[in-house]
Amino acid sequence: MEIREVSNRKFYELLTSSSTFIHGFQLWSYGEVKKLYGWSPKRFIIYHNDKIIGYFQLLVKDIFRIKLGIVPFGPVLLENINSYTDAEKFQVCFKNLFKKEKVFFLLLHPYFDDNLNWLFSVFPVIDRGIGYCYTYIIDLQDSLDSIFGRFSPISRNKIRKSLKEDVLKIECSNTEELYVRFYSLIKEAIERTKGSYPPLDFFVRIKKEMGDIGNAIVFISSFKDRDVSGILLLSTGKTLVYQWAALTNDERFMRLHSQRRLIYEAIKWAKQEGYYYFDFGGVSLDQPKRTKKWGIWFFKRSFGGKLMKMSGSFILSGDQFITRLMVNLYRYYRGFLYN
């Protein structure tokens, strides 16, 4: 078992483009985006007997004089390796990487892979407090009628009404102008939700590094030249990930059901483009009713996707005190670390 750094972008992108479930944060282009915020991206290939069995992107940054390493939604395994991989050797490889990169704290936050629960079982695990542990997935290989039929009655009726009224203009592109308009909607959404989003230059960078090569796409709905909702999707191999969304605060436009209509249009577009899966980007279960996270879960569930559990978040640190400290800091400052 061996982990080797790779500097050939085309070679790495060949692996990412052929993967079924891979999050956009493991794309080479996303690592280039993060450079703007002081992160140093490194890409690695996992070998077993000279056969490639996985890969991942590592983001490294010095924060408060502590060198941190994050593998966001990775590593990615190319196949089920339970039958022939020695878990101890796999774990040793990551411990050696930890020492070689001289990081105080390494966070492995996988996307989908039950193998990783077994392979990283020796490391401390966090199932709560860091990111989402569940998501809804729509199989785009089904017919559009079948997919639409699994939407909740509320979503079906609102989308049908939107289609019948036909007053929304739907735009889908990678122009910088559309990214700027999307960010304007985000600023409106922040006022309503009191949440946090990356700054405008982050999305401009997403457009430059990811949108220009097809790894990111913006959908905007507008009514009489007034933008009312938008979504930014990450294109990753065979999966399209619903990563960021924004909605106007103006209650006059709520009856247009623009966000549901946008998701319907995005699903239709994704099928036409040959994607296999549409990932809703994560949900939290068992949230108190009428809270923000409960509302996100209720909305995403209404599209009839299959509920899937993500792997836990695994932590590697040379010191137990540092581990506990960084776990608590990460829970509170996750947005700061990622953005």
C-alpha cells in the first residue's frame, strides 16, 4: 500500500471524471479556487500492488501557527476494496502522510463509501457537528416522468403551476454576469437567514477555475427582469451537486415557486447532459420543527430522492489534546476554514 503525490493535472482529472460519486471539493479546479484563500492544494493517488485504488485532494493551511490538513469529501475509492486491502496498511499510509506533510491536524471527511468506516476505524470519528451526515440522491437514469412522479404532491403542484403560468425566465450558463447576479441574490438571502456565504470574489474564482471548464453551472430564474432565485451546481464526474442556493426576500415573488421550478429545470438539464445522479448537497435529520435546518430537510425531501448516509469525519492528530481542541474549534469555525 502506497500514497504518491501527483502533479499531472490531466491524469488526476481523468480519475475524477470517471468516478460515480465524487464531490466537487475533490476536483483539481476547486483546489485552485482555494489558493485564493491561502490553502495549498496537493493531490495524491492511493496504490495497492501498483494498482490505483483511490485518490484525494489535500488542502493545507497555517492557521494560528498550526498547520492544518483537510481532505474535503474525500478520499475517493474507485472500487470495493474490502476483500483484498489490509486495513492496518491503509491506516499506516495515512499516518505516514500525516507525518510527511507535518500537519498537526488532518481531517478526512469522505463523501460516500462504507469502506472508509472500516479502513479508518482506528482514527477518532465525529458523526455530528461537522457538515451534513445525510443527503438525498435522485437517480437520473430513470425517466423524467418517473422522477417527477416521486416528487411530493406539494412540489408537483407548485411546479405544474409554474410551468402553466410560464412567467419565469430560466437562464443557465457560466458567464461572469450570471455569477454576479447569483451573488446579489445570496446577499438578499443572508439578510433573511442571518447565515454566512463566501464573498463575491470566491464565486468569481469558482467561475474562472470551475465554470469555464464545465465543473460549475449557475441557474437563475427571473420575473420581469427581476432575479428571484438561483442555484450553483458543481459538476463532478457522473454526479451533479446542488451546492449553493439563494432566494429573494421579496414576498411578492413567493407565489411563483421559483426555487422548486429551478430544481426541476436543473434535473431536466442534467438528464440531457448525461449525468447519472443529482445530489441535494446534504441535510440534517431530527431537527426541531420550523428551524432553518428543518426547513432545508423538508424542502429537499419533497423531491423524492433516496436518503443516503455519508461516512463520518475522521481525525488524525499526533496529540490527543490537539485533537480535542481542533475538533471543537472546527465545529465552531467550519465556515471560516472552508471559506
